Amino acid sequence: MKKLLLLVIVLLALAACGGGNDEEDTIKLGGIHDLTGPTSDAGTPYADGIRDYIKFVNANGGVDGRQIDFMSQDYAYAVDQAEQLYSQYTSKEIIGFQGWGTGDTEALRGRVAEDKIPFMSASYSETLADPAEAPYNFLVGTSYSGQFIIALQYAKDNGATTVALMHHDSPFGTSPLADGKAWAEANGMEVIGIPMPKGASDFTAELTQVTDAGAEYIVVQNVSSPAATLAKDINRLGMDTQMICLNWCSDELFVELSGDAAEGVIAASPFAFVNSGASLIEDEIRPYTEEAGIDLEAKGVHYIQGWVTMRLMVDGIREVVANGDELTGENIHAALEGFTNYSTGDVTTPLTFTSSDHAGNKALRLYQVKNGVHEQMTDYIKVSD
Amino acid sequence: MESGVFHSNYKKDMELRPTPIMKGRLVFVIVLALIFPFVANNYQLTLANQVGIFAIAAIGLNILTGFTGQISLGTGGFMAIGAYGSGLLVTNLGMPWWMTVPIASLVTAVIGAFFGLPSLRLKGLYLAIATLAAQQVIEWAIIRSPFTGGVEALVVPSPTILGVRMSTDANFYWIILISLAIVVMFAVNLFRTKIGRAFIAIRDQDIAAEVMGVNVFLYKVMSFALSSAIIGFAGALLAQYRGIVNYERFTIELSISILAMVIIGGLGSVSGSIYGAILISLLPAILSNLGTAMSDSIPAMLTIMPFIQKGMFGVVIILFLIFEPEGIAKIWKNIKDYFRLWPFSY
């Protein structure tokens, strides 16, 4: 019993210390990853991309000779743990933070604004792009609303009048619905929103609604595994409706899970796929992964997404250093807001941030699954108003 | 060494902490709690505040589950009502934040009592499912309701007292500490009243309680209301502290982890709820820091730790259920009993 007590005391002391050794002259950044939670499928390669970019920078001399100390941990998509880790890292004086999902991004956006810490995550809700609402959040991907509107534009150009948005039954899922409806109304189209129940193994009922409404296109705002179930059901029912995946089912996992049903599915992906030949992938990412013995094809598009997101933050830091300013979150924020046509090496459209708009990415390319790989189908399509 | 506690008058008999050692321990804890914010950094304060809020919620649930014997899986939903209630009153009606917290608690009490109505007919597993339904209904209503902002997070302006912003970790610590103290005193004393004793009678044997003249239905619903009020109170504090209310925080996982706090801490023990809240909220932090600390010598720890962290939650619950079903409160009691008679225990 006494031994147990001793152990508990030691563990508590360790928790209180927070571990880690603070070295002077490193640039401190914090982050959270979902490696074990419900979104770990996409969360793990995204996290690897972020962490590997840091390794890449540090191996190449860091930022102006200073190494980056990136502190990050798994939070299993639990908001409390995200808050714990965030405050743990801010008490170590980090100057930038990498989040992940909708839950943690929403929970922390007030805090990061108070603490003046630039925040990037893989949640692309339109509200996060408005500096009046979320002054320290920066969006690297096209906003969900933007992705949906681009998909609608494509459908309209191909003669569609009715489009169904089948979405995850959550704020993440419904995020693009209102903006999409407004756009459709202004452009003489109709959009119907159909929630996809969590954990469903059959979407026949939902697809019947699609058929009844006479929709020619189904846009999917959901993650890969339910989207794959949906693709299979569309195939099984012999529907000739064209499916368009937004960001979170535009990945290799979707193709793997859907098998033949993935053929012909269009992907509205803000990020270039591994095989796209984008200069950043070929000149920077692939040499790194080959040297480190990482299978880039297996990591997939979310790895590239994480890499580019971290790269933007680090380039913001470089900008501050180049200007000779003090390295603070506030200065990085100012530097990022000055980025015009920032090149991501063709992984995304060039990014432009201003003090009134943090949706840096306003265009994306459509891809189509052919023989199990995403092939580029169109050039960049810009979100029209 | 003491041979027993002997009371010579009624006033002494009513004391919660009759012996000098008990009083000493209480003073020690109070002093510790008062000194803590001056020596702790922001991270430790965040942890403390989280523990405090969860402790309040766990005490609330313990009134229902530990003392009245009615299981509930709707804790997350009730916390959400408290949080949204408080947040919406501030943002829509412009009420001062300190006024919204008790009102939100009252609203949660009413809704809790409503969802407690099936407890007249349902027991055990059936009641668990009925309260699970409450959790789902509340979550659904929040996402769909036009008032809550639905898909968008509800932003609550920072609470102030006399112009001082309270939502910082250090300032809010005091609000949580005072709230926790009030809730603890309320709960401890509740079980010395007619109402509290009726709760315990129902837990121990509801038929016997009814025969003794306890109105089982009334007291069950009352227990739901009281418990929900305290849980809603915790939710309201969370909304004010964090400034942003999002439904994703109040899912079934929260209900389960608070239930775990109550079970690990000790069913039917107010202090146990606090121990449980400490253990369950600090366990991930302890393990992740342990992983980081060990990763210097064993780099693989960093990749394995997240999985250990996940598994540990289950392991801890199973170990407690096997070795000490009465929880940390019982372990602490055993330690105290051991030393009370030490070294001449028999």
C-alpha cells in the first residue's frame, strides 16, 4: 500500500513538472494530434506530415540557425485534453499552435486570440476565416463552404439543377450547407441537405431521398469510411448520380475501402495528391521521405496536407525573422496577414491572407478516381460569389 | 492514539469532523488550496480548474447514483444544458454572468427531473437506457435548435467581477474553489437531513423505504432534480470559464467519464467524487508527461504512449472494480484506519 502511495506521489510530481527540458534559443511551437481517437485514420498521417516537416527544417539548419522545438501529443479527439495540452504548451511560451479537428479548434479559438498565438488546424469552417470571430486562426485549405460551392459550380456547368449534400451529422458536416444553399438559390439551382446517420451500414433510405428529389449530383461532406459505404450503395443501387467528395473523403483510404465503387468518383481536394507531380512534393517531400525510409504513397494526401500547413506556419516565422522583428505570436500573425500569393509548390493554389480575411485558399482542382488513383481532372476552379 | 470518539453533548455529536486529526487535515487541505494558485503555473491551474469542475459534476452524479442508487448516463447532456443555459442568458438577454449560473442550474434541475420521471417504473439497466436517451435527445436538440446556434459554437463573453476579467486560469480558480466548497458543504450536509436519508433509504431498499413512509417517487424525482442542478452548475461554470460552448464537449463520453469518476472515487462518498475527478482528469496528463519524460531514453515511448493512455483508462476501472469496488474513498479510509491504531493494531 505504501509503495502504491509512493508511486502515485511520484507520478503526480511528474505530471506537475510537465517533463521536458527547456533549451534556450529554440523556437517553441505546440500541437495536438489525433493518433488514437475517432479521427485517427486521417489524423495520423496529418500528424506525421507536421512532425516530419519540423524534422526536415531542423535537419536543414532550422530557422536562421535556430532549431524548432515542436511539442505535441495525442489528444484522442477529447476537447479537455486538447485544452490541457494547449495550456501546458503555452506555459512553456510557444509562439504558434497546430490543432486538428472541429472540436478543439472551436474550443481554443477564443484562447488563442487572447494569448495571441497563431493557430492552424485541419478544420476549415467558414467562421474561422473571419478575423472578427477568430482573429488568430488561419485556414490553409479551401473552406468547407468554398469546397461545396466549387462542387456546385462544376455541377451547374455540367447541366445539373439539383444537388444533394450528404453530410456527417455534426457541425463539421452541416458547415457548408447554408452557404451552399444561398449560392444555389442565387444561381437557380436547388440544394438538399441529407444527414448521414453515424455508424450506418446502409444508406438506401437516404439515397431514395436523393432519387426522389431528382438530384444529379451527390456531394459528400463526410470522412472516408461512411463515404465508402455510400459509394458502394450508389453502385449497388445502380444509380447514375455522380458523387463528389469534399476534402475529408478525398483520399487514398476512400479508394481502398470502396474498391471498384470508387471509380469515377470526383474529389474536390484543396491539396494535391502524392502522384500529382507538384513541385513541392517532388523537390522537397519525396527526397525527405525517401531518405528517411518513409513510404509516401502509403502516407497519402493528408501527410502532404500536414506538411504544407506546418510549412506555412514556419514560413510565417521566417518572415518575422527576416524583418528583424521579435519572434512573438503577434508578429507571426502580422507576417501571415501580409502573405500574398504565397506559393505552396503547387500543392494548393497560392495563398493570400489579409487582415480582413483568413481564408487564404480560394480555389481547388477537381480530381477523378481512375484505376484506383486520383487523377487531375480540371485546373484550379475559383470560388465565385 | 485514540480509542474511540465519545461525544458528551449533542453539539459535539453533530460535528462533521469531531477529532483534532480530522480538523487538522481539513485545515491542511484548505491552506493547500489557498496557496496553490500563487505557486502554480498556468498549466497546473488549468488542470486544477478542470478537476474542480469535474469534481462538482461528479458530486452531482454521486447524489443520484451513489446515494439514491439511480444510474444516469445523461450527465454530459445535463452539463450541456447548464453550459448553454448560462451562455445563452448572457449573450441573448445580457444578464450578468453570476446571475445566469444559478438560473442555468435551476433549468437543468427542471429538465433533469423531467428525465427522472421514468425512474418510477424503471430500474437498473432500463433506467440506464432511459437516461442514455436523455443524453441523445439533449444532444440532438442542441444541434438542431435555432437558439443554441446549432452547428456554430456559442461564444460567451468573458465574465468580470468589478471590472476584473475572471476567465483567466488564475482568477477563475477562485470561483471554482468557492463553488466546489459550497457544493461539498451542501452535499455533505444533505445526507444529514430528512431528504438525504430518504435518498439513502431508497438506495438500500426501495420497498422497505416505501413501507417506512418515504414517498419513493417524489424523492427519486427530487434526487434527479438536485443532482441535475449541481451538474448543470458545473456546466455553467465550464461555459463561463472556457468562453466557448460547443456540443462536441458534452457527448456520451463525458457522461461515461464522470460516471467512472464516481465509481473509482467511491459510490456514496462526497470526498470520493473529488478523488475520482482528480484521478480521471489527471491520468492522461500524467501518462503523457511520463511518455515525454521517458522518450529521451526510450524514443519508442512517444509512439506507444497514446495507446497506453487509452488502454489505461479501462485498466484502471477494471482494477478498481476487482480490488476495491468501493473506490479511492475506501482505500483512503483503510489507510486512515491502519494508522489510527498503528503500531498496535490487532
